[in-house]
Amino acid sequence: SKILKDLVDKQSSQRGTVDELMKQRDALKSDIDDKFKEKNTLRTEFREKTNDWYHNQRAIKAQRQMQYEEEKKRREEEKAAYLKKKEEEELAKTPYEEEMALCEYLADYLTKTYLTDSQEEEAKKAKEAEEKAKADVVAVKDDPFAGFKAFSKKPEDEVNYFGKGKGIKKLKAKKSSKAPTFSLSLDLFDQFGLITLNPPTSLDGVAASVEELKAKKQWYSEQPRGSVPTAKDIRKANAEAAAKAQSKGAKAGNKGKKGNFSISNEDFAPLGTGAVSSGTGENWLS
């Protein structure tokens, strides 16, 4: 009976331990369930806030798109109005006004530079300046020097006054009768090309070139708008042709540079004055 009692007591104590462990398990399970519920709640809140954020972003994007479309439409309307105004201004202008002005400028430049006597032009300008100065002079009232007459001293009197016996040398102005040297800049060549005329190549051809420019100006004044290329069109075509030629030249240069380096290559510049032989290049430093 004592043994049986000991077994019963031992079993009772073990049952109490198991019950305690079961209670702890249930408590942990309850805590885990609470944490899962909290996780699900947080996930739901995060999903809802994320959806709200995406909805807000879509609304902002749609608003920006509407503003962009409105701004684009406004700019297109402003551009159309500007182009229409510019077209109306161009239509109001005289056809080929720039080309006629260029003809007049070139004719005036050639005339003043090579056909007009520079001394006569300077004398004319001096006379005009003198007349303008006289027109600006105000008459003096009660002039104390009214009875005096101005005269100039002779150089000999001035030399004798200072006690010098030697006379001074008279300087005579040398009149240049040399004809002006004929030369035209590259810019003038380009300007002649814009009106499809050949520039003069010598002083003898300047007069004929001036007459051609006057005739060309008259010809432009008789042409209807859009019938012949303008200077702007020719300038644009020349720029496109130059860019195209430069692009082709760059491609050809890249193709020609492929291969091994050779001292006898045509692209190699010798440092000395001797010629480079086509075979070995022995004289490149001679």
C-alpha cells in the first residue's frame, strides 16, 4: 500500500506539471494568435494606405497631364499666331527686299572704293562740314575786334624773331596719284554668290559689275514673290551642302587612316625641307 501511495503521489505531481505546461502552451498560443491578428491588421492598413497613395499619384499624374496638354495647346496657338503674324509681315514687305538691298550695297561699295576719286570725295565732305559749321555759328554783337584784320606770319619772320639765321624747310604735301589696289574679300565673293552674280576679277571690270548689280536690282523688283530663290534659301542650301561634304570627307578620312603606320604615307608631314620618297622615305629629315 505504501508503494501504491508513492506511485499515486508521483503521478499526481507529474499531472500537475503537465497541466502547468498545458496552461503555458495555451497562453503562448493566445499570444501568437494576437500577434497574427495584429500583423493582419497592420497589413490591411498598409494595403489601404498604399492604395490611397497610388490613387493620389494617379490623380496627380492625370492633373499634370491635363496641365501639359493645356500648356502644349497654348504654345501651339501662340506659335501659330506668331507664324501667321510673321507671314503677314513678310507679305507686307517688298518681294526680294534683302536681295535688292544687297545689290545696292555692293554697287555703292564698288563705286566708292574703285570708281570715285578719293580726293574729290574728301573735298566734298570738307565742304559739307564747313557749310554745316557756318550754319551753326552765332553772330557776335558788340565785337571788340571788329576793326582788326587777321593775317598770317611768314616763316622767315618767325625764324628772325628767335635769332636763328637758317631758314626752315618747307614741307610739300605729296599728292598720291596711285590707283587703288584691287582686292575683294571672301565675304564679298559670298555676297555676290547670294544674288547669283560673278564678282569682278580686276579693276577694269568694276564698272561693268556695278551696271550688272543695278540691272540685277531692277530684275529683282520685277519678279513675283516666290518665283526665284532668295538669299536666305541659297545660304541655307550652301550650309547643307558644306555639312554634307564635310561628313563625306570625315568618313573618307577615317577609311583612309586604317592600316599600319607608314612614314611614306601622304598624310605624314616631313619635318625637314627635303621631299619624302615614295618607297622608303630616306630624305624626310634632309
